[in-house]
Amino acid sequence: MTNERLEFDLLQPLLELLAESGIRRSEVFALPELQALQGIAQEDISETEVTRLLQASASLARDPALALRLGQRIQISSLGTFGFALMSCADLREVLRLIIRYHPLFSVSPTWAIYQQGEQTVLRTQLPLNQAGDQILMMELISSIVVSLGNFLLNRALHGAEIHCNYPAPKHWEVYDDFFSMPVKFNQPHCQLLISEQLLLTPVQTANPAGQVVFQQQCEDMLRSLNRVNDVTAAVRRLLIRAGGKFPDIHQVAERMSVSERTLRRKLRAESTSFRKICDEVRNLLACQYLSTTQFTVAEIGELLNYSETVSFRRAFVRWNGVTPVGYRRRVTE
């Protein structure tokens, strides 16, 4: 069994973006350079293959800014546990701290580091790519994702920040203004985001200290599990959390982990748990997060967690927490 990492789906948003330009999925994978990627799981796609996919798609759509547009399509909910951890942070400084600590959880991820430069904090990235064109595409994608998520977390534009790019201005450089509400400088020594102290202290709109403890612990579990292959419970938990409420059944989870359903049940028993217990644990984690950080009704949350009736969700929540969903929401938000 392989280690589980956090993944966010690039392919589906890309195909949706291309479809808006009248380009079908079959046309994308009919390209000779992309045929080998047909059917490959997201976690098996390397940085080089991502850039190959972006290069071919941008050429097909005749849109040099495709990577910038794609970055804006990545939703924080697609980051699973890590996304919830980011939403729970108190301010942007805590967000950066989580990015630095947990970026190894992603199979396709640049290397990040933080530096202090005068009164500014620098979030610097290093991309493991050799070709200049690949560097530009990935920097455009990563920058667009980071800025878009930052705008979402703060519920406003990132005024007080500046982007540096270690490549010359591309031919489509003027469209950068459409995607970034900050100065962008080219031909710089590094690819990095410079952030003012005032911006770092800006509160995250969905801040939730209690929730952060829970979801950061989930990230810690995953980080510790990167080099372990025997933590079946943690692996199942990660798969369910990444499903975002649309839980696969035990047969589908076993298939995803490349074991038989019988073997999976046996391994879980050996770890003193069961598939049902893990499902309840994950449902409770998500329910508490929805109640703490969203305005979803109890009925809507029950539906998100695959409960056919609100009363069934309410009874389950009381069994898990000793309080009704409404009582829990009142307690954590007052």
C-alpha cells in the first residue's frame, strides 16, 4: 500500500475551462503528447506532466493565459483537510506557516521557504523544472492559486503584497493585471511573494481556533505517515476526508488502497477500529467544521454528509458530541 498525500484536482477544472472555449475532452487527449496521460490518477501526474498538459491545452485553446485562469478555478474545498486547516487560521501569518510545514504533503508542489526582507516577509518558491517555458507556466499557475486562495481567506484583495518573477515579461504580460491586484516585477532573482507586516496580520474571515487544532492534527498525522505504510486507519481517514462528504463505500476504499475488502476489514480490526467508526469520525469532523465556519443549515449539512434525513444526522451528532448541532453552533460562535 502506498502513502496517501493531499491532492487537488487540476484536470477537471482545466477540462471545464477548455469546454467553455468549445474544446472537448476527447480533443485534449487526442493530442499525441497527452495520450499517455489518459486515465492516469491525479496523484501519479508529475510536475513535468502537468506543464506538458498546460502547454498543449494553452496551444489548443490559443490562450497563453490559460494557467492563470486555471489557478483561479482551484477551490479551497478541493484541498481537503489542508484547506480546512487554512480556513481555520487566525491570520495570514498562520496561513504561511501552514504552507511551509505541510507543502510536502502534495505530490505536485514547489519547494517553499520564508525569509525576512526588511519590513516585508518573503514567501519564496523553487520549481524543479529545467525549461524556461515550463517555469513560466508553473509560476503562473502557482501564483494564481496562492493569490486566489489568499483573496478568499481574507475576503478581499491582497493589497500590500508584490509578486516577483525570475523570468522576462511574457508576451501576454499585460493580462497579469487582470489576475493580480498587486505589482508584478519580472527579471527578478527569485520567484516570490513579498508581503507587508500589516497584510500578514489581517484576520482570516473563517478563523476558528478550535477547528484549527483538529485539522492541523490531521495534517500532522499525514505528515508523519509519509514514510509509513502500516497505518491503515490514517490512510482510510485521509481518503474519506478528501472525499468531502461524498464518501466511498468500503469496497471502493479497499480498491483505492489496492487491497481486498476482507483484508481491509482485518487490518482495521487489528488497529482496534472499523470502517464505520472511521466514517463516523470523519463525518463528525466535517460537521463541526461546517457548523463553525459556514452558514449552512443543519439540513444542508446533513445532506452534505450523505444523510437522507435531517433527523438521522441530528441524532448522530448528539451521539458523537452530547449536544445538538444547533447547540454546538451556538457554543462555538458566541
